[in-house]
Amino acid sequence: MRLKVTEKEHNNKKLVTRQKEETFKTWQSIQNFQNDAGLNQTHVKSIINYKLPTSGKIANIVTGNQA
């Protein structure tokens, strides 16, 4: 799957990507970054929003209709 960055906050706190080619019906991934300077750590929260296709290879795998 090829992704395209569609949103990036200048303070490097959030990155949003969407698929460039239609493997899924829709695919959006969101990464939120939170810096904890006191512990010298960065916490990353990933959220993936997607819809499965109704036909094609992925739909066949999910439904068990592999040819």
C-alpha cells in the first residue's frame, strides 16, 4: 500500500496519511506524538480508520472466497 501525507502539524504533534491507491475502500492513519521531556520519551498514539472493499483480493481473503 502506498500512502500520502495529507496533514502535518508544524509542531510535529500530528501526522495524517491516506492511501494513494485503492487497496482498501478507505484508509486513513493518524499518528499523534506527545513529548515527555522529563522522562526523555515520546509517546505515539496511532489510529487507523478504514473500510474494507466489497470486491477484490482483500474482500476475498476476509470472506474466505479465495480463488
